[in-house]
Amino acid sequence: MNMNYKKFIGVYDSGVGGISILKKLKEYLPYEDFLYYGDSANAPYGGKRKDDIILLADDSVKKLIAEGVKAVVVACNTATSAAIDFLRDKYTSVPIVGVEPALKPAIMHENHGRILVMATQATLRLEKFHKLEEKYVSEEEMRNVIILPCPGLVDEIEKGDPHSPQVVELLNEFLSPYKEKIRTVVLGCTHYPFLKDEIRAILGNIIFYDSGDGTAKELKRKLEEKSIQKKETTEGKIVFTSSKDTFGEIEMYKRFFEEF
């Protein structure tokens, strides 16, 4: 990247998915500056082994910290599940905030009905998700929670059009068995909030939960706790960077931020 962003907050994802988190961070922290890094050259992460995800996350976060960012948000459910403990142990100089499927608020809603948890294969098979499930889903509630891996969905979104016929075809394949049977959907991958309209078109009038609000609140809390929040009240700026360092890739990131 070869630039110095000492006042920026670093936001990292396997590709474009973390932009859904970035939009929420910007809403909660409008005066902060953000450096977004998408590891699109190695996307998607969902089918990779844990050790490989840790190596990729380590390399990406190392680049952000080398730029002097004051905090890091791992805006990727899969990378958080595989690598967040490793990253926090290794990089103690800055607060590192991760994301996780919003299972807790979904379960706590008194009228949640049947809950569908959509996520990548890696997120659902790793220990972090199982601990989350054990903590918040009682045996009685277990019958109301459906876990749905969605292989291939991130690959299609990364091509640049979350509303493409290929995305809709995959969603129909995954979701058609649950039509009119689901009240609540937990979007357990940061790529999936871009698909809300398409998911509603299949499942009907449902309630969505994703990681955006919880992540933004936690980052805000960390900045205040460390007294490193931006004091100026001028609009913050956003810089987009990628491991697939092409003009087209960066333009795609900007388009996702502006349009979706």
C-alpha cells in the first residue's frame, strides 16, 4: 500500500463483504477515517482450511498495522471465526474487533419464530460458531434454528453484481425448501446483507439480523475506552485498497459502498 494512514481505522475482509460492515461503521462514526482492505486475490475464504485462513488474515492485518492504523476491524465472519484469537494475541498494540453471526439478538427477540442461519461452510464448521450456538440456543430452541451453509454464494457476489441471475439461482436452490416457513434470518456472512431483497423475494416478510450494529457499537466502545476516537467533527474519508490491486477492483468496492 505504501501510504501512511496513522489516523485511520483499518477494516479488513476477504473481499467486498466487509463493505456492508464499513457502511455501518461510517453511520456510527461519521468523523472517523477508514482504510478498507479487501483480500480479493484470495477470496473466497469459506472453503479454506483454518490454518490457511489464519495465514491470510495475519498477512492482511499485518499490512494494515504496518500502515499505522489505530484500530482494526476484521469485517469477515470466516476470518473472525478462524483467526481472531491469533490476531489479538499477536498484535497487542491496537484494538482488534471481529464480527460474529447475530444469533444472540435473533434468539432474544420474543417473536423470532423459526430462525435460518446463513453462513459460509468455514464459519459453520469452526469452533467459534459452535460455542456461540451452545451459549445462546437452548435445547428447546434448537428445533427452531436451521443452519444453512451457502457454498458458492460469496464467489458470485465477488464477481460484482449481488443481484445477478447466478446469485438468484443459488439463493433459490438454498432457500426454496424454507419458503413461508421462516420468520427470522441471521446473515452470518458480511457478503449476505447485499442480498436482502432477493432473500425476501423467496422467503417472504422476514426479520434480518446481521453483524453491522453490534460491530459498530463495539468499535465505538473500544475507541472511547482507549481515548483514540477522532476529536475533529469534519466528515471522515475512506480509502479502498485490495490485494487484487486493479483499477476495476477498487472501483467495484466504491460502487458497492455507494449503491448497496
